[in-house]
Amino acid sequence: MNVLFINYHHLDSNSGIHIFNLANHLSRLGVQCTVCVPDSKDAVKHVGKPLFQVIDFKVALRTWWHTSRSQQTDLIHAWTPRELVRELTEELVERLHCPYVIHLEDNENAILTASIGMPLAALKKLEPNHLTALVGSHMSHPLRSEEFLHRSSGITVLIDTLQRLKPESIPSEVIWPGYDEELQWDLPVDNALRRRLGIADSEYVVVYTGNVHAANRDEVLSLYLAVALVNRRGIAVKLVRTGTDHVTLFDETLDAIRDYCVELGHIPRRKVPSVLSLADALVQPGRSSEFNDYRFPSKLPEWLASGRPVLLPHTNIGRYLKDSEECVILREGNALEISQKLEQLFCDKVTRERIGAGGKAFAERNLKWSKSADRLHAFYARVIQQQKEAAKALSEATAVSDATEPQSRVSSEPPPRDTKQHGHIWYMAPLRHFSRLFPSSDSSAPPLIDRGSLRRLAYRYSRYVVQPLSYATVRDYCDSMDHLRELATLSGDMKDVQRPWVLKAILSTLPPGSRLLEIGAGNPMVAHLLSELGYQITVVDPYDGSGHGPTEYEAFVKAYPRLSFLRKHFSYQVAELEPGSFDCVFSISVLEHVPGHEIPGVLEGIRRFVREERGCSIHAIDHVLRGWGGETHLEKLQLILGGMGIPGTQLEDLLARTETDPETYFLSAYGHNLWRGARSYEEFPMRRCVSIHVCMEM
């Protein structure tokens, strides 16, 4: 097994120490590990001797990625979804063609909102470039990180509560942090260090090892205040603190509190056990919150292993420890409660020793890096095996399709049609390019989307992210131009972005072999491609020219022998279809053409024929956002989405975003001219049109 870790910071940091210990233990288990950091790769020397290779981001992109070692990569482990990690991971996944898993160690959105000072909902509504600038590279983008998580093959979490923040369908594993077993943490008191720090024999010592940032500033300040309170009550206490302040901790009115503190700043890791030896108590301030509920402070395994009593809030790992036996639980975590708990401990040495011993025993049972590495190794093996099984299933499904390949193809000449009758030519382009996708049997040119390419596309888009309600974007269109050019260049209109999106959405949502129903298919090219991959598809379309649709029924039946055709208007009354028999009902540029009074029947039909458990509905809907017909389109869109159970406020928010998002895909002037057909411009003026995308369980 060959694993690449990508971290957002160097290895002499909390996250880096986690990776260092896991990678070293994995190396002992036979895993070939490489750790990639943004810079300062030599910082690993301050942590210990690595049994793995360390590279930086520049090397990863310039030289490492095409070495023989990189080509053997089985898995990338992205350490948090922060922007600099996400960008590099996606780049290397594209080059190395390997899956990735993501590690969650915090509630990233809580950190983001605390740092920027804006609610998450408000951040998501910001103009995209403004939001990107605010987030920067060292925090998680609230929208892009969601996509990143959905495309992953697995997720590791530092504490079980973080599983609430992951997509339900993605497998996960809880990997608790540990303490370095090569260091002795339960040292006797280092009296020489006490004297050097100017701590009197009569003074008690509270130790806190950790940085201060926007998300924990108030909690750390409460610890300083608690120490001051204990001193004012006549008990002499010193707070010994290590770490860096990334935000201002005090204002000038509280500066006197520093008289009770000894601040050491950042210290070498090997000196931490000596600092912990000074402690009569170790305090992790705080209480249950959006920040604390989703973290596991990495200092706590070391604190517990030191054999000193640990005070910590009743959240994250505190939920697993026994109060007054293995720790002291804080319910409120404020300065008053901390000071009261400290006073009680300082008056009872026996209790301090008993609780410290209980915490140490807990750490020895549960918080060793070797135990966590074993769990991680097993999780990697499961993820890699699942990827292999998925690839095998896809290969077998397409092999079945190969075995039943018809011996003849439809003529490359499309059937004639009366363009004047329908007034539009927006669906003629697919017929004109028909032979380009699926040439006749006597053609010497291979199809542009061969089955090998389809298999690769199916694997690529098995991790594609779809939201229940979204809109077409230029980003997605460009992705289609890169990987599905055949579908993205057929029409010159909105369908160039809709067909690829529907294909991607289905590949990411439903496995090969699923039963699909396409309504109003017209030329069912997407359905055909899916049938080549083993999907079972029924097409329901009247093929009578209604809604400006085609009439070439016989040509399509001949061209697509793997598809089942039902020449009818779709509604809940289609007797030939068995209720609950389809995994998905989908459409491409159809629902907006259904007369308003017929929409309830169409939606009832979708609910009737899709299976009750985890059946889904996928649709790309043309929508006139501005211009002639806009009000009518909005009324119909509200009717469609309201009938699907989507709140009106959600639609309003989506349409507002399409107006401000520079990546919104709008119908081009070229596409509008195709739609105009033979009509004058005055009869059919330019409109601002978008594609609304729905992918939801019914």
C-alpha cells in the first residue's frame, strides 16, 4: 500500500504531529508513506526521526508526481478540506488517477465564521470572488469544501461528532489522537525548571499547552481569569502556558492578570513532558459549543498520560471519561467554575493523585498512536478494496453490454423533418451530429465516446457532487468540454450544459444496473450512453412534435436497440409502467414545456413509478430569468419545484445567486439565435436563460 498525506501546515504543528506518528506507525506496518507539506519540510526534525518521505507542495507538482513512486499511489489522505489542501489534492488526483480520503479535525465552518465574524448563511450569499478572498488558502471554503467531501472515497474524523458534518453516503472511521509512546510523560516534578521559572515552593501550578486563536480566545481568557480568582481567594497559583497567540488575548484593563502567569511561547516538543511535570492540574477550558463539540484537543492524550488531574468540558473526549475518576468535568467552563474546581483539587492531594492515575490508565487503554494507526490501516484497506470492487462491477457491466452489441447501426444520415412546422431548430443539431457519436457499422471511423472512455468517465464521475437544487455553471461546462466534449458541443444551446450534467448526476447517484426512466427524451443520447454502461432504461415520449420535440420515433428505436421505448405522454396514468419499479426518473429540458395544468399529473407520475426507498428524480429545466416570458417561467418553475417539496425561499435564494455569480451559465446569443429559428428578432428577443438542476429523493 502506498499513501500520500497532504497537510495544510508543516510537521512541527498539531496536525503535523498527528500525521508524523500515524505515518511512522503505518510505515512499520509495511505502508509506503509520503507526507506533503506547503513548506518548511525540514521542520520534521523537531518532531522526531521520520520513517517516511517528506516533500513540499512545489516538488509534488513539479517533479514528484511523475516519479515511479508517485505512480504507485493507492490513496491520497487530504488532512482537512482547507483550500490549499483541496487544490493540491484535486490536482494530484487528476494526474495520478487515484482516490482520496479527507481528515476532519475541527468544525471548519465554525472556525471560518469565528475568524471572519459573519454567519455562515451570510457568507454563502456573498459574491463568489469576495467569498474566496475572505476565505483565503488556510481555511475551508464553505461551498467548495462540500463538493470536496462529496467526491471523496472516505472520511476520517478525530471525534465521532464530526461524522455529522460528512455526507451520509461516504464511509468514515474515527481516529483518536494519541500520545508519543517514545517519550515519558509521567515524569516527577522538574524542580529545577520550577526554580528557573521563579515558581515558589508554596505556589500551585496550572499548566496549559496550546495556541490562542479566534475560536478559543474567550475560553483561554476564562482560564487566566480563573487563576486570578483563585489567587484573590488566598491560594497562590501560577499559570504556566506554552503556545502562540494568533489573536490579541488581553486588553490593557486585564493586563495585570499576567502577574499570575509564566508564558513560555513555542517550545521544542521534547521539553513538553518537563513542563507538564510541574502541573498540579491541567485545564482545558470551555463548554459544549459548535466549536468544541467537533474537536479533540490533541494535547489531551499527553495530559492524561502525564498522570496529572485534567479538567475538561463535558464535550468531545470528555463524554468518554468518568467524572471524578479519570478527570474533572466542567459543565459551564467559565472562570467561576474553573476556579471552584481548582480550589477543591488544591485542598486534596489524594484526590488529585487518584484522578491523575485514572486518566493515565484511560490514555494507556485508548490513546496510543499505534492503536489509531491500526484502525487507519484497516480503513485504508477497506476504501481501496471498495474502489476495486466498484471498478470491477463497472467493467463487468460494460462487458455484458459488449457481448450484446448489435451488428448494425442506424444510417449516418438523419431522417428528414419539417423545420418550418416547428419553428425551432434547437433539437436538429443532435441529429446532425448523430453519426459523430454513433457511426454506422460500415463507417471506418470509431465512435468518439468508446466504451473504454465511457468506463473511465463513469469512474471519474462516480465522485461527482450534485446538490438537491442548483444551477448550471461555467465551471461545470468547462469540465464537460474537457471530458465530455462530444455532448457539450452538439447543440450550441442550453442542452450543451444540460446533457453532460444529467449524465454526471446519474453516474454519481446510481450504480450500473439501475432501472431508469427518461421522460420526454427526444433523441435519447444520454440514455444510450448510460445503457452502454449497463443501466436499464425506458424512454417515454410521444414523438408527435409536441413541445417542439422530434417525431423520428422509428429512427431512434432502430438507433438505440438497448433502450425500451414507450410512445406516450408521461403522467401517473401510464398503465404500461409498473409502480415503484424505477430507481430514477430523469428529464432534460422537458418539464418547462409541460402545460401548467398537466404538471401535477407529471409529478404524481414521477412519485408513482419511482421506488419508495431511495428512489430519485433528476431534471435539467430551462428557465427564463429575465426578459420576455420571465414571469410565466417563474410561475411554472415555482409550480414544478413546489410540487417536488422544495420551499419557495430556497428557490428565491438560488435565483438570487444566479444573478450575482460570475460562474452562472447563461444561454449565449448563438444559442438564442438557434432558438429564434425563422421568427424575427422582434418576435423573439434575447432573454437571460439559465438551467435549473434538481437531484433529489422522492
